[in-house]
Amino acid sequence: MIQRVTSPALFPPPGYSHVSVVEAGTKLAFLAGSVPLDDEGKLVGEGDPPRQAERVIANLREQLRSVGSDLEHVLATDVYVVSSEPAVLSGVWEVVEASGLSTGPHSSTLIGVACLGYTGQLVEITATAVVPEGARA
């Protein structure tokens, strides 16, 4: 069971919860950073953070599917964006919200960084998710 909590003592966050709690005994998946590469290893959306975010989320869906989970079972994410501009970070966050990833909502941190691992990469998302009981990979 997933319990998502927005603390009434804190300012309400836009599209995510402050805390996600999972009861002991639940199977969890800790996902490596999802990156904007296609199935041939080519960068998708060069120079376009929202387009890269779309591909990152598509890849994240595949990572989750491989263990029998999906976006609605994501508990927490870290969203990395190569930018120091709030408007660029907001553009990526809009893609996250539109994807269904913020269903729940999950706990998340949006982070502007100097660079990521692949040349031209502008977005990466790490995630922790519940694998539903009886799920098949």
C-alpha cells in the first residue's frame, strides 16, 4: 500500500507530495537514471529539454514495465535538468506532470545541474517505485 502525504503545515507543493510511505514487506524497484537515448543509443531531442523529457519518461515506462510496475506506482523521483534557468526547469516539469508520472502524486525533486553523462544530454530522471504484488515482468 502506498500512502502519499502532503503536510498541512507546509506550503502545498505543485504536483507532488512531501512524503511517500510504503508498508514493510512491499517489493520496491530502484531505477537507474532514465536517459534520452533511443533503442539504438542515439540521443533524442538534441537541444530540446522538453523533448528529451518525453523520451526519458518513455524510457522510464519501459524500465518500470520490465519489472511489472508502471508510472502510477512511482514513489519518488529526482529530475535532473542541465540548466540554471527556472523557465527551462519548469518546461521539463510540465512534461513530467502531463505524463502521468505525478499521479498520486509522488515525491520529487527538480534539480538544475551543470552536465549529465552523455554528450548533449539535458534531462535524466531517477525513480523508486512499488512493484505490485503478483506483477509479472
